[in-house]
Amino acid sequence: MSAIAPLALRDRLRLSRFLRGEGPQTGPVTLTRRRVFILPTRYGWLFGLMLLVMWLGSVNYNNGLGFALTFLLGGLAMVSILHTYRNLSGLTFSAGRVAPVFAGEQARFAVNVDNPGAAARASIALQLPGEAPLVYDVERQTNVTLTRLAPRRGRWPMGRFTVSTVFPLGLFRAWAHLDLDIHCLIYPRPAAPQPLPEAQPASSESSRGRGTEDFAGVRDYQSGDSLRHVHWKALARQDALLTKQFSGGEVNELWLDWHRLPPALDTESRLSLLCRFVLDAHGARLRYGLRLPGKEISPNDGEAHQRACLEALALFEWRA
């Protein structure tokens, strides 16, 4: 037991922990006295210097009123230490939902702040390194969004951020460094618009139900569908644009194929171009598939299919 206590004290006094906090933590993190640091601000140091000058003047002139004012202001400063610490202590921080973005855009990291007390916590500042602090008054529960530029594709961590307060007098600053292990999925930066690749003849399995022989039902109209197959009666009756489906026959499928891109393109340029194709094909409501080295996503359409393709592009790693 005696060996454990010195180790714990040594861990708390590590300079790296004082400057950078602890490593990434999963799950909610509550600010306790073990995590919160407090020091005077520059105004606090000036205030202390002023009290010292007032005390020396009171001693020199034996001024009782000067002593009273000096100790009164000093007492207020001591009480403000407790209020500054209590304004931060007990807050719980947890990760919120983070929406994917494209490289070059602002990644928006959501942080949930829970206040266990009945009174609001005033002037709570959250700040990412190199970014301006965001100041909030935290009620029972507050949702905070921290933003930073997403430089490249991949799964990008938010990293360490600082939560601090100088409430109530601005003489002392209490702070804590947190790393909630929040990540944002960064898609490749889309290339400039270009014509989509030509569709290829579909396999017999994938073309089943999309041919031109026997009537098999209807589906929502997609850009590029033949006007001969539009269900005009349904349009007049339901004000809905539908396309007739037939079984049998041959149809074409759009494949976005890594190996069919110009050979001169490097890896990131290929991914950017494929990202553009995915966005354009989805916008045109086409069925499309994606082929990458070591991964293939079958032709489909819809939001879920687009997300799957963009995620594959974001996390792609080239292995020669």
C-alpha cells in the first residue's frame, strides 16, 4: 500500500499530464479534483501585486483602514478560488454524433456536457488547439459543437481539447484537458465534374427484373429511364412518376472501376475522381457499383449505398 501512494502522487505531478492531460478515454468523463488544475490569470497576478503594494503601504504608514481594505480584497480573492473550481468540477463530457464530411471542409465534432447541479455553470469555455474558444453557460444538458478543418481523407480524431473557466472574477483560471476519442469520417475531396463512365452489360443475375420482356411491376422513376416505360396512368391517377419493370432481356450497369481510370492518375486523384462519380451517379438516381483493389460493392442505389461507397473510398489503403 505504501508503494502505491507515491506512484499515484508522482503520476498526478507529471508535467506532461499538467500540460496535455491524459490519453484518449472512451465513455463519459467527469471532471473531478484529479483532473482540474487552477492558477491565477494575468489579472490575478496583477491583483496580487496590487494587494502586496497596499499591504506595504499600510505597514509603512500604520494605516488600519489600509489593512482592512487589503485583507478584505484578499479574502474575496481566496473565496473566488473555490467558486472558480466549483464552476468546473462535476461536469460530465461525452461524445455526440459526428457526421462525415469531405476533405477540405470543417469537421463538426459534437460534445455533450451534463451539469449535475441545479444552478447553471457560467462562462464554460471549450477550445481545440489553434482554434478560438467557444464559451457557453451550461444548463442541465448542453450540446457543444467544436469545428476544425479536415485536411485529408480517413477516420480523423478530434484530439485533445481544453475546457476552462475564469468565473466569477477572472482572477483565477481552472482548466482540464480532455480527449474523448471522437472520430470523424473524412471522404475524399471530390474532383471537378466529369462525364460518368459508360455503362457495361449486366450479368444475368443482376439484370433479372430490369429487362424488357414480361411485366414485373413498377418502381420510382430514375433519371435515364426510357419514356416508353413510364407508367403514365399512375402519373395521372396518383401524381407519382413511376417506371414499369420487365423480366428478362439485357440491361447495362454502371461500374465505377479503379482500373478503368487514366493510368497517369495517382492514388488520391483516383479516389477524388471516383468520389465525384459516386456523387453524380447518386444525384442522377442511377444504379452503380464500385470496384477498388481488394474490394467490390455491387450495383445498387439509395442513400445507404452512397454512404457505403464513400466510406470505402475514405478508408481505402493502397497495397501494391
